Amino acid sequence: MIMTERFPLEVAQGFTVQGVDVNGNPNPDSWQLRLRTPGEDGAKYKTKGKHGKEYGDYDAFLPKGKIGRYILHIKGLDDVLARADKERRYKCLGLHLGQFLIQSPQFPIVITEGAKKACCGLESGYITVSIPGCTMWHKPQSKELVNVLKDLCTQGRRVYIALDADFRNKPDVKREISWLGKALCDRGCDVRICVWDLNAGKGINDFIVNGGDFDEVINKAMVIAQWEKQFNASQQSSENNRTQVAERNRSSKDRPPSPVEFAQGIAETERQRWRFHNEQKTWREWNGKYWEAIPQEKVGDYIYHKAKSQIKSNAWVKDCQALLERELRQWQWMPQSQTVKAFSNGVVDMETLELTPHDPSHYNTSIIHRDWWMPKGEPIKDPLEALKQYCPHIWEAWHQA
């Protein structure tokens, strides 16, 4: 192992692990030394990035092995293989985990902390990668994702964040979870945050070994907004107070808001009203029945009239609008908009023909300006009789012709 060659005296202090890159090649940047006894700083691991630049940068740990090796472990793999033809199925079994994920951008992954937990997550049925520490999801001196995460966390993939459950007691862990989640959202990932009772185990390995149901944790994983709401009022109040004090220390009381602050404020209040449809590069507004396309000038004018008493130039408005686009960007418009159709009196599921009220979660971008109507009783099988019964004007015009 790389660790044995570079730190021969330290190997006796614990055991080392090293992952692979997305092509299955050894990834020396991902090694970790698991100490038998925690160091003076309380750390249980030593990683590459903490031993100086001569050893290079750290990276996330991706377990070694091909799909065929884990065919009985990974949940959802049967569905992928069942949809493939015989030749593709055979090739798929020979792919390394990373190669399979690159070719299957909709297949979910879990991100945790520590190599042991990644292996435990994989044994529990989920392809799991681990970062060396809660702050080490990005490269040093940069917010760019480490290489393995950058390769795997692509648009459309669901990513579960399952760092340690003591985030409630450690504001820095909670902050890193939030930042990582938002960084992944910016890349178009569908992010979910895993939560379980700290008393059942701090890490996912402790939780699973203690008999915890990790499938249930995955099923109940929260989107970022929902996760942030679950903190109790005292924690939130304390954090708000610290934020306010920091703001007062950084700037005077009456300074105008920055474009970033103003855009974040608008996004918080207008998220259910506006979205930026990234695939079509257009703004959309929920009008009560469907997401209607609107000109970008409408958004700009709204920002201007809200802030005109506090700003001095149109450049501020443009900056704020560009930042608001980032805050409200919908990378992939939801596929359910293709299976439900909006009518004047509600939304119809085209498979069940069930009529439900209009709702922004259907993501309809158009509407049929007619009421949905279903005939009562048994359907009329004769097409001419059906035309006469349900469309009398058309039948009469056609009959006279």
C-alpha cells in the first residue's frame, strides 16, 4: 500500500485503506490511516492532505470492485440490469463501480465520512463514497469538489448525504453538511440529507451495527430546506443571534444590502412563485394554474422597484438578477409535467384520468383552456353515435354536408 511505503512507522499505529478512482485504478490520494488510539487532537484518522504538500491533495474514498462482485448487495441494480439487453448486461457486470455510475447518471449514491462507513454503506446495499473529514469535500483553498465527487455528482443524480449524526451538537458539522448540499444542488444533483437518532450511533456504521434500519433512513431522507427546518427554536435563535452580531461587526447599520443578500431574501419569499427553467433558459411564474413563461424584464423590474430607494445604479439590479437566477434555478424540469395535463378546472393524470386541483408541484408549463369532462354511464361504442351525443354541433355540420 502507498501508506506502507510512505509512513512505515505509522502503520503499526493502525490500519490503512486506499480507494480507487472512477475507472477502478488505485487512487493514492484517497488513503486513510485509521489510528488504533486517537491522536492528541482527538483525530481517529490521518489523511493525505494533513501531511504536507509533498504528498499531494486528498480525495474521496471509492471502494474497489466491479459490479458483478456486488450484484447481490446493491439495491436497484436488478432493475438496471433487467432493462438492459444481454450484451449490455454482460458488459455492465464487468464495470468498476465508478464506471457503472458514470454510465448510469440516475443511479443514487451516498456520501459519508470515513472509509469504514463507506464499506458499511456498500454492504447495506448503497454505493457509498466517503470524504476524509466533514470539511474535506472540496479541494484545499478552493470550493471545487474533490475529484471523485466531481466525477460522480453530476446533474440528475440523487445524492444522499450521511455524515455523522452529531451535527446537532456541532455547528461546524451542520454548516459543512449545508454547504456540501448546496454545492451539489448547484451541480444539478437531487440532494437528500440522512438523519437518525444519535443515541443509535454517531456514524452510519455504528447505526447499522447497532441494528438500525438504514433503508428507513434513506426513505425518510430530507431535502435541504426540510432538514434546515428541523432544528429546534433555541438552536436557530442562537445561530441567528451570532449571524446578526457578525453582520453588525462587518458593516454599518444603514448600509444598502448587497446583491447576494437581496437575492437570497427574494428567493426565500418568492420560491413558490418564480423558478428559472434552466433547460429552456427562461423565467417561469406560477399563476395559480401552471408555470407560465415570463420575460426576464419582469423579474428585473420587480427587483428595481423593491430596492430603488437603497441603490444607486442599474448594475446592482443586473447583479442581483443574475444571483437570483442561481438561487431559483431548476436544472431539470420535473418529468411529472409530461404525465399530467392542466385543464381549466384542474390537473388530469393521463394514466388514471383522475382530476386533482392545480398545484405547482405538477410543474405544468401550459394549460388547455377547457374544463376536463368525463361522460357518465357506459361509454358509447359506436363512434357516430358518440359524436352525435357528445359533439352535437360538429355532428350536425358534418351530417348536413
